[in-house]
Amino acid sequence: MALELLSVDFEIFGTVQKVSFRKYTREQGKLLGLRGWCKNTPVGTVIGTIEGPPKQIDKMKNWLQTVGSPASRIVKAEFKNEKSLNDYKYNTFT
């Protein structure tokens, strides 16, 4: 049986730029065995996509909502476009 994979887009609001949020997000994503990407936006949020097994996606969603980087202050996390995948689109987490 093939491994079930999900993809979900996220946007994190609050103090999430200039606080190493992207670095910690990449590290956490890799720690959980996820793939995807994240980047800063001109409006002060961080956006990205995560791919991986549903249990790991849930752990990452929780981390993005409640932990983040040590200096970050997360006000809101939005998740959208969740869908099943047949295979990974990304090779790693960047």
C-alpha cells in the first residue's frame, strides 16, 4: 500500500519576520520528515506549503500555530488547499 500523503498551504500572522521563523520552520519540517517551502511576504506574514503523511502534517500545523521560533509571536495561522498527493512535489524543505 502506498504511503498516504497530504499537501497544505499555510500563512502565519504576527511577529514572524526577522525572528528566524523560516529557519525554525525548515528545521521543524525536516525533523518531522516533511517537504515543502516557506518565505516571507511583503505584508509581514510567512507563507508556505508542507507535504507529508497526515500525522506529521498535523504535528507541523500545531507547531506553526503554537510554537514557531523562540522570538516569534504567532497571532493567527491559516491553513488552506489541503489535498491528497500521489507523490511528493518537493525534494526537501527549503
